[in-house]
Amino acid sequence: MIVELLESNNIGSSPVTMTQLKAWVDTYKIPVTTVMDPPPDTGLTSYKVLGQRETTYIVDLRTMKIVKRILGDVTGAFTPGLDSGITQIIALLKA
Amino acid sequence: MPKLRVAYVSLFVLVACGGSGDTGSTSGDDSAVGDDTLVTSDTEGRDTTSGSDTASGTDTTGTDTIGIDTAKGDTVATDAPSDTAIGPYPAGPYSANEGDTITNLAWIGYVNDAADAVADTKPYVDYSLDDARRTGRKYLLLHVSDFA
């Protein structure tokens, strides 16, 4: 399963709003669960825990251990780490 | 931007092909692989749900049917354990490094674990890593983005 997390606005500058979350979904037509830190959380909790985008985690849901942490491209000019994450989770599911 | 869009198209294909947590198939072969196969369609868009052992072409409940032939009167089994069977969230210490346990982050947003539509057509509700864990699926791909 896949979860898209919109963790901050402008790389840790401020929390995401519901309007921004909806715009994110609409822009990319995201077909999976898409979430943000819940208001009134202004502490950027997810950003502080998980680090700066663009990062992809693969988590074993039976143990909640991180199987892979893939650091992607922060410029947006190159292939996102999400691509590598998809390849790797498919391999895990087939193993 | 275009590359991210391509990634999400790939992501949609992954989910449609069983990436909802269990064994996916991109070959159009209905044979069960592992214990949780749920095939909806392959990457060429062919319907592969008509094989002998695929119980359902959709998974909208968060539970996957396995090895069931309803035409023969089999009852439907699921691979999603009950809450009591899953147990509590693993204890810490927590970190965001490979091999470590991830903390149970709490979020809010559009929850679409079935991945069957654009997310904002779904309920805007609380969600957490523990909720993902309780789906009973095997792996989570968590993609961290930033609004800019």
C-alpha cells in the first residue's frame, strides 16, 4: 500500500494547509491516501521525524521497521526517488 | 513536475496491479504467488480477474480475498487480521533510519487505501501509521513530499 505525505510548505517553512493538500492531490491526480500533519500541529512533526523531501520509505507493516529509505532528488529535475521505491516494493512483494 | 506526474501514473499502475499491500502481478497470470494474491488487471489493461482462483477484481474493503472460488460455493477468507490479532504498535526506540522502527505518526487527510479514485474524492479523516499497520498488508511505501 502507498501513502503520500505532504509534510511541509516550502521545505520546512510552515505547516501544510488543507487547501494545499487538496491542490496537491488535484494537480497530480493522486490515487492513494494523501495526508499531512493534523492542525493545530505547527511543529512540523513529520518533517522533523522523517527529514526533508523527497524521501521514500518502505516499511514492513508487520514489524514497522524501515526496510528501505530512499533519498530522492530535491531539485525536481531528475527522476524522483518514488520511482526507485516502486521498483523496490514490487521486488519485495514478489520475494 | 512531469516526472512526478509520471511517477504517480506508475504508482497508480502499481496499486491497480496489487500493490495494495500484497502480491502484485504484471504478467496477466492469475496463478497465486505467495499467500495474498489479488490481481485486478495487468499493465496492458487486460482483465485478469476471470481466472480460476481470483475471488474479486476489486479490493475496496482493505481486506484481500485469497484462493476463493465463489462459483463453487467457497466462503470468503481474508488476510487482514482482526485488531486483537495484530496487537499493539511496536515499542521504541524509534528512528527514521533503515532497520529501525518508525514512530507512529498521526496525520489527517484523504484516506484511499483501496486506491480506486483520486484521493480527494475520499473522506478527509484522521490517519496514522498504526492505521496503515492495521490494514494487515505487508509493506507500506511512504512518499514524503513538500508543497512548493
